[in-house]
Amino acid sequence: MQYKMLVLDMDDTLLTDDHKISELNKKVLLEAQAKGVYVVLASGRPTSAMTAYAKDLELDLNDSYIISFNGAVISTVKDELILFEQCLTPEQIHDLYDYSVKMKTHIITYIDGEIVSETDSKYIEIEKDITGLPHNKVPDFKAAVTKPAVKCILLAEPSYLKEVEKDLKLAMPHLSIAMSKPFFLEAAQNGIDKAASIKLLAAKLNIHQSEIIAVGNAGNDLTMIEYAGLGVWVDNVTPELRDRANVIVASNNNDGVAEVVQRYILN
């Protein structure tokens, strides 16, 4: 099979634990693009927290794309043109806030390039560190959210948040719910996930589902892993998802992405 698109999750997949792209991963991804393969980054991150990595991999020079906010936004790397965007309504965000209060979790959303929350948390600090976005701590979350936003994240201790995930899927079946890290439970508009956005992008580029490789590690990657012609987990995949991919490669800290490229694209 000659693959034409390689879709990569970022945190805990492409990036090492210290948020870097290894030299080997970068080398083989440049080689893959030289062969005409589209390399696409697909992350829960905001677009602005992905762009520097995309340009480091020369996705701008190769006319490629970013799928950000877990699929809620598709944009070009070269000119940052938004091709697709789907938001939660303010009313949906307010409902999620009420739910978070009831369930005693933290909640954040993104307004005007800032992380907005009513509370502080070590988990919000992690999101600040990952995204580089400023944190706007507000006295009244609902009053601060008066326009649509791409997603919300509920944050709590991992074992408890796993129970919240089950409950929220039942309480709000009209939303797209997925875990991106053990302490991040993401909520987006119905039908929004990484696979749906890959499908849109592939149709635009005339690439068949069978010609796509997707690589990830977590619950918010599952839809794209199952959609792609070849679905790949890195070895540090969330344990209960381990049997849901076609292939498992080395971990994010051991050049798992390079292993995929070398085995299935360069050879």
C-alpha cells in the first residue's frame, strides 16, 4: 500500500515527554514529505500551540494542514487559513459549567486566545504549560462566556474523571466527549472528532481512507485510529485501548513515529 497521508497526534505521540520533536522523528518526517506524503498534525491543542511545531517540520513549505481542538478546526499551515470550524454554543458551554459544578470538577474553555476558568488547579497549570496560552481567571465563568468557543475541558484527578466521563456521555449524548489525558476530559460539538476532520481533509485532497496512517496514544485519538487505513498506537497508549489499533510501535520517547514512517512509508 502506498500511503498518501500521515496524521499524527502531538502530545505523548509525536512529542517526547518534554514537548520536543526528536531529531530522528524530524528527519524521517521531512523525508516522507519529500516523497509527496501529506504530514498532518491532529491535536487537542489550540492552533496557536501547534503552529511552531508544524513549521519546524516544514508543513508550511509542503502545503499541509493542522487539525486542532480535537477536530473542531482545520487550517492551513502556510497562511493559517481556516478551512473548517465548529463551535459549542454559549448555552452548551454554560450547561457544561453547571455539570462541572455538580460533579465538582474544574472547567476551562478558550476565548480570544486565552484559557478561561473560574478556578486554579494543577491540571490547568499543565494546560498552560502545554499551550503557552495566558490564563484568564474570572469571577463568573458564565458571564465571561458570551460567544461560541471550540471546546471545553473538564479537569480532575484521573480515576475520578474516568467515572465523570461515563456519566457525561449519558448526561450529554448530543456532545462529542473524549479523554485526551487522564486528567483532561474534552467536550466538543456533536460529530466533532479527529476522524471526522481527517475525512473532510482527505476528501478535499482526493485521498482514500485506505491511504491514510494515523498515530496516537489516547482516547481522543481512537476515532482516527479506527478510521485510518492503518491505525497505530505508540507503546505508551492508554492501557484499555491497546487492542484497538492495527499496529503498536515504540513509545513517544523512543521514536515511535519514526518507526511508523520507516516501516510503512520510506521502505
